[in-house]
Amino acid sequence: MAHTPVLDLRPGDQVAHLGGWFTLAALPAVPPRGDRLNLCFVGGARTSVHWLAHLTTRKEGS
């Protein structure tokens, strides 16, 4: 496990979210305004995080 800056996330990275591991489906999306990025996970779950956040991650298959 690692603490990865949200700007370094790539599709396939697994992110700790809601008590489980969710696989990132796409690069973090930048909304038109604000200081948050939108994350989309495989299966359709979504969340938003501050663009300077560090998230607990692991590589797919770990």
C-alpha cells in the first residue's frame, strides 16, 4: 500500500474507498470550477477529492 497524490493516479490503480478497494476506471476528471477532482471507479461508483489529496492505494492484483 502507498499514499499516492491524486494527480498521480492512473486507471487500474486501486483506491481505498468506503471500507473497500475500488479500481479507478479513468484519469481524475477536472470539473470546470473548484478545487476538487472527480474520480470514477469501475462499476460506476464516483467520488470527489481535493486536488492536493493523498489517497491510500495499491496496484491492481495486489
